[in-house]
Amino acid sequence: MASFLPHLYILFSLCLAAKTTSTTKQQYEAIYSFGDSLTDTGNFLRSGAITFPVIGKLPYGETFFRQPTGRCSNGRLVLDFIAEAFGLPYVPPYLAIPKGKHVDNGVNFAVAGATALDSKFFNDHNLGSVLWTNNSLGIQLGWFKTYKSSFCEAKQDCTNHFRRSLFIVGEIGGNDYNYASFARQNITQLEAVVPLVVGAISGAISMLIEEGATTLLVPGDPPVGCIAIYLTLFQSPNQAEYDKHGCLKAYNAFSRYHNSQLKLALEKLRSKYPQAKILYADFYGAAIQLYHTPGHHGFTNGVLVACCGGGGPYNFNYSARCGHVGSTVCKDPSTHASWDGIHWTEAAYKYMAKGVIYGPYSSPPILY
């Protein structure tokens, strides 16, 4: 019996060590983010792309910040909830940072309206006039390189810092398809662009890894067939074009196609860069749950109809968009999933973020 006790103690110690290890949370000291309006925390507002943009005034920002911040929502975004989960400050927009200043906890380079492809592609395809901004993913990467050069006096300084940083690449690519869709290009034409968009995202990830990134979160596209602007612009009398939840089947199928190609590209990158951790964030899977069981998630006033808008079956009217004359805002945005018919409410983003941070909508979960 005496000889058995030391072995029992060792076994118990090993089990305790294994449990402690398995519940240890990954920690980051900074977040670097790239993308479009799903992630922008103020760059578009400061870029001067549009004079007096509506996101620079209430009701944008009314719920949490109590003032407009440049976020395309009534409150916080997925990025903000990720920062909160790690006890970090909200990630400041790059264009708000004085030249030469270093921000310890990271920088957000995302710009509302941004595309994965550079503006030249759209100009070459007669779509340049519909772009909201020229600050594409490539431009954002250029900003990152400029910013990096301002605070990395030695390569090892950046190496150590980036090893403890989370890089979020996206969501990006949705606007490449939006601009083409709103110019009435069909889904077959959209599918032809997917390899270019995915290639641009893949190239950005490669560049960031070679610049020192070791952990990257790459969100896919959400179900655009459930978004009010698509439901309004592509409204059809043919009920066969809608699923049982009221979403356009063809456009959701397209989102899934983009995501499938993106995941294949990420697999190749994981093989090429085994030293990096590349996570896929399933924005589609997280968001679709809101449309399938809205009441279960507290969206008692629906998920297809926008909280803020200018009327119509989905409360989206392009001539009276949220913040414009003729639009109104609902009393309780937390009971709506759609904020302005293009973007989600803070309540919806919070649900999506929870699934990405803790699982099951990222693999592995960011926080583990």
C-alpha cells in the first residue's frame, strides 16, 4: 500500500496539471485589425471620403457610447467585444493616431466600404463610381507597414510584440460583391470574382505572417441573403427564391461559396506557415442562428426588418437611409438584429462575438 501512494500522488498531480493547462486562457496584449464597416471604429469618418457622413451623427452610436464614433451600428462591434474579452481598450482607428505615436494595445486599420481588391479593379470594370472609399485592404496593409516602421527600432521588438498580438483580417470581401451586386451583376458574375477576392485576402495573411504575425483570425462573409438591403433591392414575387426564414436562398448560397473557398485557402496557408495559428471565424454560422430562432435570442421585433430606416417592407429605403431625412429609429434596438438594413445592432454583434470568442464559431475558440 505504501508503495502505491507515491504513484497515486504523481497521477493526481499530472491530472491537476493537465486540467490547469486545458483551462488556461490565451492572452493578447494588442489587436491589429483590417476590414470594412463590420470592423471600422472611425477611419472612414476621418478619411474625408464623404462630407458629413451619417455615421458621424446620432442615432449611430446611441446605445453604448451615447455618441457617434464612426462605427456603423448603434453600439459596439464584434471587434469591441473581442477587446473586452481580453481586458484591452477599444482598438483605436489608425487615422485618429498622431503621426509617430505608438499605441501599446494595437490599431484598427479597417475602413467602412473597403474592398479586398484595389480600386483599379473596379475602375477597370466600370464600377469605380460606386466605391465609397479607395482605402482597400492593400492600402490598409500599407498603413500597417508605415505604422510598424514608426515604433519597431529593432526587429526583435516587433517580433516579441506581434507574438503576443491578435491579428484580425476581415471581414473583408463583402463590399467587392456588394458593389457588383448593386450594379446588377448576377451571381454567376460574382462567382467569377471570388478567386480574386480570396487571393487578395490570402496574400494579406501571408504578408502579415512574414511581418511577424503569429495568430490571425479570419472571418468569413455573413448570410447576405438575410440583409434588408438585399431583400429590398432583389425582392421577388417568386416565393421559391426565399427560404422558410424569409432570406434569399441564392445570395446565402453565394456567401457559403465564398466562405468555402476562403477556408480552402486558409488550409493552404496553414501548411505553408505551420508556425502561425490561423483561425477561421464563422460569421455566417453565428449570424444565421439569429435568423433561424430570433425569439430565442431576444430579437422579439424581428431580424429582417431594420431598426433604423425610411420605410418599406424591410424598413430600408435607399433615399431615406438611417440618419437621413425621412428615416426613423426604433425604440429598443436590442430587440432587432438589423440596425440600418446593412449592418447589425450591438445586440446582434454581441451574440456573434460570443460565439467567436468562446465557440463554436471559431476553431479553436479565441479565448480558451
